[in-house]
Amino acid sequence: MRPNSFQRRCTLSALLLLGALTASAKAQVATADAKRAVRPEQTDLARQARAEGLRAVYSQKPDTWPVPHVDEGVQWKEIGLLPEVVHPAANPHNQAKESLGKALFFDPRLSGSGQIACASCHDPDLAWTDGRTTSFGHARKMLARNAPTTRFAAHQEKFFWDGRAESLEEQAVAVLLNPDEMHASRDHVVKTVASITAYQKQFGEAFGDEEVTLERVGQAIACFERMTVNGRSRFDAFLKGKSDVMSDAAIRGMDLFRREARCMNCHHGPLLSDGKFHDVGLSYYGRKYEDLGRFEITGEANDVGRFRTPVLRDVTSTEPLMHNGLFHLQGVLNMYNAGMPTLKRKEHQQDDARFPTKSPHLKPLGLNRQDLEDLAAFLSSLEEPKLRVRPPELPGLHAAP
């Protein structure tokens, strides 16, 4: 439906307002970069007017939105709705395979101890995480990294914080065989699953024959994980035309996210993640809790301290945050506003070729209290509604509740 003359006038007024605000904001950002000055706060009336103008602008098609503030060379994609899930040709979806994968995802017998399942660290009641700083592994060993949500794994290309798995199938098998995680062996997984008559039947329905292999176990788990995607947040509803579903604060925060807060240098696209690896100054290099990140996989010195950009969808449900699970949302926003930690070389590190270098995308922002509250409101609009996932009946173990 074409807009009437009143709507066109409102949109034009909003764009003129946005243009004026953009010029002012750019001047403020330049000042913040030079002096780290905090942007002046606005009156309630000015904030309301800004929200109304931005709501009119962002209610239009995304290709009409203001260009985001990103550094030269960043190949950004617009934030938006999730695409349809595409299953790989080597592991096509069918309902029997998805059901089998769900059972295996919840079955602790796949682990060496018989006590740990995939769902132990990726609990659907906890937004497919475990809510812990870092997870407990085999024999209650405290693992080094926080368990990220598996909810949006269908749309990711590399897995684990360091990207060591190239597919969801590979990721599932790697966790099973990791001695510090599920502590299983190939032989243990195959013999355990093959010994359960009900699983043999399910493998036949899923794969065409009853042969149990570790690769098929990984395929079934990956098939189930790809079907756990939602995309029913207030942000999604807004993009589908419900222009009043996001609060004024969230609308202002969305504009900040795309522009003055510079978030889209790394957090862009439907997942609000570029899927790449960046050093944000949290490697603890040369200190207790040191984590070299991507370097441990590639051996490249410039990968020291780099970790995969986390998905920001449902971020308020997946705390604590970051690869080490040490932070909550407000603390993360404060750190990014300050430009994140910058490591300084000590005397014995002056010639250290592996000394990590923080991403150049990170710099002091000078955002004020109101800005940070608005950013938090936008990130809250990415939260998925709670959806209970009942554990399935595990054959030969216990019935579903």
C-alpha cells in the first residue's frame, strides 16, 4: 500500500531530523575520539522526539536505512530476519533423523562417564546454554570457556570459540571425543548406541539401514540442532511490520548500535555476528587464565587472542558473556564504551612476536548513561520468547516426563 501525503510528510520530517542528528552525532563522536569526552545527555522531550523520528525511518525498508558507521574495508551485511535453514547435501533433513538426534542430544550414555549429555551444557531451559561462567566437563573438571548457545548454530559456518570445527557435524563429534568434555571414544559411542534395540530401529528410519557409526551420530545430533532456531523476538516482529512492538529506548538503541556505537564493525547480518575472529583485549596474555584463542588452531601469531564474534540474538538470556564467561551485559557495554582493555608490553615482552594486538575497530566511544541504557534496551529486544522443550524418552533408560 502506498503511503498517503501525511505519511510522506512525516517520513520526510523524520529524515530531516535524522540528518540533523547525524551531523551532530558525528561531531560528538569526533570529539569523543579525540578527548574521550562523554556525549551530553538529552532531555526527555528531545529523546522522545528522536525516538519518533527514528521509528519512522526504521519502519521503512532496510535498504533505505542510514548507512552504518563501520571502518573502511568492513564488508558488512544489514541486520535483519533470519534466513530459512538450509541442511547440507551430505546430511539432508528428515523427521526420523531429527527425532533420533534429539534423543542422542539428551542421552548421557554417549559420554564416557554415562553422566554427561550435550544438553548438560546446552540446556533448552537456559537458552541452550548452561548459565555457568565456564562449563563442567568430565569428572567435574572446570573447562576454560563459556558454553555458547546452540540455538542459531544452523546459520553459522565455524564452531567453537576458536573455530576449530568446520561443520556442526564435526563439532558434535569433537565434543564426544574430547577427553575433558564428554570423554568418550569412537568405540564406546558406537557400541553403546548399537546395543539399544530402539536406537537401531531409529537409525534404520533415519538413514535407510540400522548401521550405527560415529559419523551418523554426529549427523543426527546436528540435524536436531539445526531445527532449534526460532527468530521470534520483538526485533523480528518489528522488521515484519509491527512498528510499535519495540520501545522508544530500543529504537534509539538500534540506531546507536548501527552508527555511533560502531557495533556493526563486527556484529552485523541476521545473526548480528560476522562469524570472524577478533582480539578484544581479553586474552589475559602472559597472566593467569591466559587463552590464546584462534592461535591454538592456526599457529599464526596474528591470531593470538582472537575469538569468534558471538551471536547477539538472545544475548540477554545467555549470560554470562564472552569466551571466559566473566561478564554480564552492562559490564560488556561499559568495556566497549571505554574501547576495551589495551594490553601493554612488559619489559620481557618487548620483542615477543606473539604479543596480541587489539582489534583496530575498538576505540573509546564517549557514550553517556542514556546511550548505554538504550543499547541495552535494543539488545533486550533480541530476546527469544521462552519455549519449553521437553526431554524425549530415552530408550532403555527412562520415559519422558
